[in-house]
Amino acid sequence: MQKLSPIEISEICDQLGEAFPKSIKQIHGGNIHNAWQIEFSDKKLFLKRNNRDKKLLEFEKSCLQNLRRFINEKNLVVPEVIAYKTINDVEILLIEWINMQSFDQTKLGKGLGEMHLNSTESNPEMYGYPIEGFIGITDQKKGWEKSWIDCFLNLRIMPQLSILKSNVLDEATINIVKEKIKLELLNHKPTNALVHGDLWSGNVGIDKSGKGVIFDPASWWADNEVDIAMTRLFGGFRKEFYDEYHKIIPMKERFENRITIYNFYHILNHANIFGGSYLNQVKNYVKTIINF
């Protein structure tokens, strides 16, 4: 089991103006980072540590801070960033500790809809994100596009396809898929919102008061539907979530087709990270998109 070094603990205490922690407990924090619950005399915090070369936690800090600008705190919680430090090339991110239990997802759906709508009403003019990001451990390209189609293809799909094993899809098939995606999105009017970006059931919860909680984001300015599409990829979201969300932002025509298109990004990413059966899923998604 990995431990925080004495230097890291000392630096964290100095940053927070705290004495030595009452307790430090390592917890499961996913496959990418090590994580701990760190408790001081008057508070508990969630600590994530990244020792990869990439600045994953700096990106996460940016996403959390930006998402918090648009939430209705009566319905949705995005953890507050308490501190971010680099110590000998190791990233440390401290965020508020949130106790979660099992409740219905009414406020989660409502809160996500409000967050998307509030960000849309800030009048974003471009799609993309200003800093280099990550989806899992894969680079998520920075940049801006006026066109949603150009953003989705140039900043998301094509970078994933460029690192896909060359024997999975040939160039002719890739070109056909690109054109089908363009055609499918051509008459769609996207709602440009700041999205969570990695909204599967492992990255959401419900706090003790019933509010929705979202964490571990991979945000960008995108069609709001990319978040809703991903909730359908691995399951775990309940009827009341969708009912409440679509009261705020109604479902648009041909959404079922766009679910496949938007989740194609995540399937490509899983194929690039894990390989295996995801490579066959890429081919299945391609067949579905080509046959729209």
C-alpha cells in the first residue's frame, strides 16, 4: 500500500495552516490515482495523489472550479477545491469530503439540468476547452471551434482515431464514418453547455440530504447531450434522473442516433486504453453509425 511521504504531509499541513492530521486513511480512488481520507481537528478532506508525468489533477481542479460556477447548490454538489500543490513532480489535490448514501436521483437529474442550462445562459460562443485535458489517462485536446461538428470531430474523434491500432479500421472506413457523423449532426441544433464529460455511474452519487453529487470530471464546452449519452453507456441511472433532467432540457429529435455517435468517443478511448473487447465494440459502433 502506497503511503504519503513525510514531506508531502508537511507541505499539505503548511498549505492548510493545520497541525499534523488526526488520521490518514487510504481509500479506493479509482485506477488512476491513489486517494486518502485525511482528517484534521475540524474537517475531513479527500486527497488525490498523481505521480504520472501528465498534469491530470491540475485539469481536474480546473473542471471542478468551472462546474461549480453554474450549479444550484439546493440540488447539486460539485466538490470544492481546497488546495492543489506539486511536490517533487507529484500532484496533490485536496477537495471537500462528502458523505454519500443511497437515495433516489431526482435532485441529481434536476441539478444536472440546471447546471447545463445555467452554463448555456452564460452565452458561450465556442465549443472546446482552453487547457489540455484528459479522459481517463488519454489526452483530451484543448482548443476552440465555432462549429459543434468541427469541435466533435477535430478535437475528440479524430485524435482518438489517430492513436487507434491501425488494423482495427482502415482509412476508407474512417472517412465514411466521419461523413456519416457530419450528416447526422448537420441539422441538429446543439445546446452548448459546460459538461461533466465523464458522466458514468462511478462518477456520481447522492449526499445524505438527497442532493446529487458529481465528481472526477473531464469537462469541456459541448452539446449537453454528450453527458446524457454517457449515462446510458454503462447504466446506473434511474428513471427519475431522466424525467427531472428532461423537464429542464427536453430531448430532441434523433437523440438515439446521437447517443451512439457521442458514446463512440468513449468506446474509442476505452479501446485505446484497454484494448480487448473494446476493439470489437469500436467496429460494432462503426457499423451502426454507417447504417444510420
